[in-house]
Amino acid sequence: MAAARSLRLWLAWVLGIAFFWMARPVAESMWIGGVIVLAGLAVRGWAAGILEKDRELAVSGPYAFTRNPLYLGSFLLGMGAAVAGGRPVFGVVFLGYFALTYGAVMAHEQAGLEVRFRDGYRDYRDSVPGFLPRLSPYRPPPVLGIETRDFSLACYMRNREYEAALGAAAGMVLLALKAGGVLQLPLP
């Protein structure tokens, strides 16, 4: 799985560089994309403030609506950036990248969670969609003994989610500079 992660990150860098080189942001695309990026950061931040990685099964907060809120947030971040870039082809490329890389990651993680949390995870998996959120929150049956938790800023910080916010802010600033003509790159 480490090789797949390395390939995913390498491909993200290559696509990111190409994206910034070819982007044609305008005020409207920046505003719409920025709202989508903020939604992605909110979902990721909420999830990171609940998740106790490798210690317990997260079933509360955004995990009560989708089993993969961090990836849903990443999807929104990526689509927001694609919209902000001002070229529809970016959205299509991002969809392909996301489906190819994150589909496999989610399947791998699901298998590991099933082994680790057994019946608790199976009930959760059978009740909560893998990606697109359900409308009402999941409530674990008391017999399974699964604890729920509230958002914790300390947990958010421990999971280093602020790094996603800083990265998103830096990307949007670069796009804004490009949109304003401050950052000029030779365009294809």
C-alpha cells in the first residue's frame, strides 16, 4: 500500500503543477470554487476533530453520515480548486484521478477496519454509505458498545488537519495572484 500512496502523491504533484500552469481563474470561478473549498475544509475539519486514528471506530459527527468524511472533504477541496481554476476540463481530470486513487484506498481501509472492529464495523458499514452522506445520522446499537464522541480541537490539532487548511489557502492565494495578473506564467 505504501507504493500506491507514493504513486498517488506523485501523481497529485504532477497534476497540481499542470493545473496551476494551465489555470485561467477569474473572479466568478474563484468565488464559486472558494465556497466549495471552504465546504471541503469544514467537512475535513469536523472529521479530524472526531477521529482517534487506530484507537477506536469513529461513528459520530460526520462519520454518522458517511464512512469516509475525510475523503469526501478532500473531494470537495479538489473540485473547488478545479472550479476556481476556470477550466471545466480540470473537473473531469480530477474526477478521474479521485476515482482511480481514492476508490482503492477506501476499499483497502474498509478491509482493515472490518478485521479490527469486527461486528461493530460490519453494522456501521451496512448502515452508513461509503462516500455520499445519508440524510439521518447513524446511531450504533447499544449492544455493540461503540462510543460516540464530540468534536475536539485537541484531536483536530493532533490529526494535523490545519495543514489542509494552510495548503488550501496557499493554493487559493496563488490562483488569486494569477487571476489578478500578478503571477504570470507562460500559458499553453
